[in-house]
Amino acid sequence: MKKLISKILCLIIAVGVLASAFVACDWITVNQDRDMQQVVASVQIDEGIESENIYKRQLVSGYVSYAYQYVQYYGYTQARAYQTVLDNLVNNRIIIQYARKQLATKYADIKKNGATNEFEEAFLAHSQAGKNNLAAIDYSKGEVDNLKQYLSDYEIAKAYYNVRKSVNSLIDSYDTTEEETTARETVNYTARTTPTVEQPDYDDMTEAELKNATPSAHDLAVADLTLNVGVDSITQDNMYDLYMAVYEKYAIDLTTIARRKAFSSVVQALKDQGLISSKETGAKYDVKADQNNVFSYQYFSDSLKAQLESTLVQKFENSLIAGVHATLSDDAVWEQYKIDYESQKATYTNDYSAYETALNSASDTKFVLCNPFKEQKYGYVANLLIGFTAEQSAELSDFKAKEGVTLEEIKQFRQALVFDLLARDQRDSWVNLNYGTYAENKFTFDQKYLLSDLAALNSYVGAVTVKDENGYTEKDSDGVEVTKWEFTKVKADAMSFDSFVADYLSLVGMEYKRFESDDFGVIADFDEQKLNEFKDLIFAFSTDPGSLSTEYGYLYSPLKSSFVTEFTDACELVVGEGVGAYTMVITDYGVHVIVCTKIAEDPYDVLNDEAKFKSDLSDETTLAYKYREVKRDAVTDTEISKEVSRCVSEYHNDTNKVKLYEKAYEDLVTETSAN
């Protein structure tokens, strides 16, 4: 749901222009200064807002930024591509004017009546208007200084940073200085699946949330690299201060003659396309002397304005989100839950296939609210397989192929193989791919590759030796230099199944239980933490790739199973005993450690659990909370889409609000042999 309005309107931010797009300059047949300054459209959604012009240079800039790709890859004619850009520019201007007016009205209302939600509190406290205690925001004008009244120090600093970063990116593409690189021989490994661990998305955090987010060492290193000021010079203890330090200190890099020449080439390329006037020269454009002089160029000034406008529109969207959320009361969410419950009940009753399909695709955003087959017990099981070796499997196959062998004899043969069964750490590829740190013959995994805090699984269980103790440095995807090692030996320790149970399964409260003896156990206080601990054991030791990266494991159906008989029977036992129940069963694949992780049942009784449902809405771990968030997003998307569509349709075709000057751009939208 993030940035929905931007997606709908295709906000064009000029600083996103890639230097590689300058190859498009030979498609533009006119670039005289006067021609590029022609007004192609004007927008004024009401008399209280000054009319704003859209210039031909903006139309050309939009084409160079993205629309030329429509011609190259999607079969558009140039005329159609230019018309699409113009429509977008008009729609952008409509929604920006509308957003300015609506936010200014909201600001006045907050000043008069006080804030009613977190968005309004932040808007009043951090916008320039609120900080300066202005009585009102003047929404009539769209100049940079007026736009700043809506925004916080952080948002303004980020806008300036984005433009400077874009300038550096353009300079990079014209800088012919070659960086020396040392080629290393690479070895390919088939990487074992890693856990899906949700990483913090700082872009989606509010300023208040950023102030409570602690930077990692990598975050600090990225900041240092961004500023080109050396490692460990940035020491901020929260992400807000870290970003502000970067935004405020980041500079356009003109430290070398080569980069100054490259910047001149960037300016000349923009002039060649008519995006910078040939008259824009002189001392005031000396960017080396003063970084802000870059905004003396109209192109980069437009880029800054586009950045501020984009932020303002996102703030407007946030105000709409806050308004929609306020209308979704606990009562409304409960009523919608009951509706969805009855709908699922009608769908699944007498249709086992539909119900099982839903259970198989259930997740934190797709819920199964109704179990119409309460006489049947469905559930999920996590499977940790300590598999037979290829040699053992071959021995078993040969034995089964003998004439006259009985099922009981096969079971006894498999049981005998278990005495020689060995558990080994399966994460050797994680080591070889440097998913962590080496020190003193030990490889420790980064926390992002672990779901729990089980210390015994933090490191590779086996022998590790390297070619060079000091390793070598290599740039990661963020350009940060990290230390890596070349491994000459990565060999897992071998342990008997009994030792594996005693040394590792015991860590989650499990002991040796044999399904063949109708034996099972129950993990005490089985919760999300215990489940994650067992999942880490699966990632470390299981030889069943299908059990990796699943939410709850395999779905057990009491009606139809695709599993082998012994496994199915063991699943029936643990699911029958409930969440946390476990047992160990031998199949042709090896020994399975099976844990019931979830029972498929009605999460809430729609007749009796209203109070419990509403209470759970404050707990992020509950289905009620997750259900509300999904519903909020769906309703909010719908309402925002309606608001945007209504706004654009109301103004776009109103010739009193939007004026098009077709003669100014007819050479771009008329199909000719030159095009």
C-alpha cells in the first residue's frame, strides 16, 4: 500500500534521469532555448491557487527520463509516448495542487482543534509551518519556499540530498577515471536455503520510528562510504540522526579535475537537449565554490521542486491513511471478520479440496477463519529429517528387492541402519559463501541467518580452515568493503542420532521418542520462540529441503495424504495430541523428527469470542491484529484510489482548470518521418 498515489500518478522526479538516457538526445529534433521554454499546458484547480505552467522542457525531460523506454520495449510511437508524459505531468500537477490545498486545510484545523492522531501530531510538530507557529499555510503558490512549509527538517534535507546524489551519479557516468580492481577466482556453490528474516525497512519508517531504530555496523559503514569520509567517522546512535548526518554532509564530488570535467559534460548534455538554457552560465553556477549553486540551473531546481512535491504528496497520502484508519473501529473490524467467516464457511462446507487448498496457502496475510470439518483434525507439522546416506539408501533398496522379503523384515533392516545413522551440519555452503565471520578455526553466522538465539547453532558444527587467516576484502552490494575468507576445509562433525538428540534436540526440550513404540513427547510451553528454535535446527541439520523456509511446516490431512505411510501415521499421532507434540519415525528416507506446530481450527468463535478478538487487536502476534492490518490496507487502497480517480477525473477534462497549448508541442505528438 506504500506510495499508492505515486504509483497511480507516475510522479516524475527529474533527478531520476540516468546519464545513459542521454543517448536519447538524437531523437529530439529541436532544442532551441525559446522552443524549450514554451508552455504546453497550465493547471489551476480553483481560483485560490495560482495557475502553474508545464513547459516543453519538462515534457522532453519526462520522455528522456522514462517514456523513451515505452518506444523501445512496448511498441509505443514517439507521439504516444510524449502524449503519455503530458497526461502524467497534468495529472501530477492536479494532485499536487489538490494535496497542497487539503494539507493546508488540515493544518488550519489542527491549529484550531488540536491533533487527533499520530500523523496530525507529527505534522504540527515537525512541519516548518508548525515549528514557526504560522497561523496558516499559503497553498496558493507552488514555489520551493512554500512547499517547505509543509515539510520537516528531515524531509527537506532528504530532498536536497537526493538531488546532490543524482548529480554525483550523472558525474560518475561521465568520469573516465578507471578504478583498479583485482580479479579473484570464484568457486560456485549451491547455496542451502536461508531463513526468511524480516529486515527493518527504514524507508517506510516514520521519523519517530527512525529515532528508535539502532544502526548496525553495516549501516554506519554505508553512511561512511556515502560521505567518502572514512570508516568510523559516523557514530550516531539512531537511524534518524544517522540519516540527517548523511543528508546534511553529503556533497557533490568535484574534488578532481576529471570529475569537474565530467560535470561540465553533464551540463553540456542537458544543454544539448534543451533541458538547460544556453544562457545559464557564469560565476553563480560555480558548484565547486558553493554546493547550492547547482540549483541555479533550472533543471536541478526543477529536480529539487519535484523531490519536495513528491514528499508532500506522500504526506497527503499519509493523512488520507490516518483518516481511513480512524473510521475502522474495532466493532467494524469484528463485523467484517464475521462476514469473512460466513463466506469461508459457505465455500468450504462439503468441499474438502477447497479447504485444503486454502490451508496450504495460508499465511500472515491469507487467513483461514473457518474449519467446517471439526470431526476431522487438520494440522501442520515441522519435519527435521536425518537422512540415510546414499550408500545406506542403496543397501536398503537392495534388501527390499530380495525375493520373499517381508514388511517386518524391511522395518528391522531400516532400524539396524539407524544405528549407523549420522547427523551433520548441512550449512557448509553458508560457510563457503561467507555468510558470517571466521576467527580461530570457527565460523560464526550473521544473525540474519538465524531465527532464534540458540547459541549452539550460531557457529558451524565442524572443522573449518582457511587459506589466509586475515582473509581478503571485497565490496558488498552497498559498496562497503567486507572481509571474506577462502576456505581450504569445511567439514561437518559426524554424530550419532542418539548424540544429536542429547546435544541438540534437548535444547528445545525434546528427548528420544520412538513412534514405532507408540511413544511421543510434548515440548513444554511451545510458542513462536520454541518454533523458531526448532526451525533453526531444521536449517542446520535437516536433509529434507522441502522443510526449509515454511511457516508451519507440512499440512497434514486426515482424509488424503501424499506422504509415505509411516510418516502419515506419525503425523496423525502428533496432530491428535496437539501443538508441541512430537515423535520420531523411521521411513525409507531416514529418521524424521516431527513436531505439531499448529492445529487448523476456528481462531475465534464468532458467537462467543468478540471480547477476546477485540482484546487481541493490540497484540501484534495474534491473528486478530494481522487480520485488521490486512483489512486496513485493503480498505485504504480502495479509498485512496477512489479519491485520486475522482480528483483527476474532475479536473483533467475541465478546460477551465486544465489548458493545453497544442501548437507548442505538436511537433512532438505528430507522427512524421522525422519521428
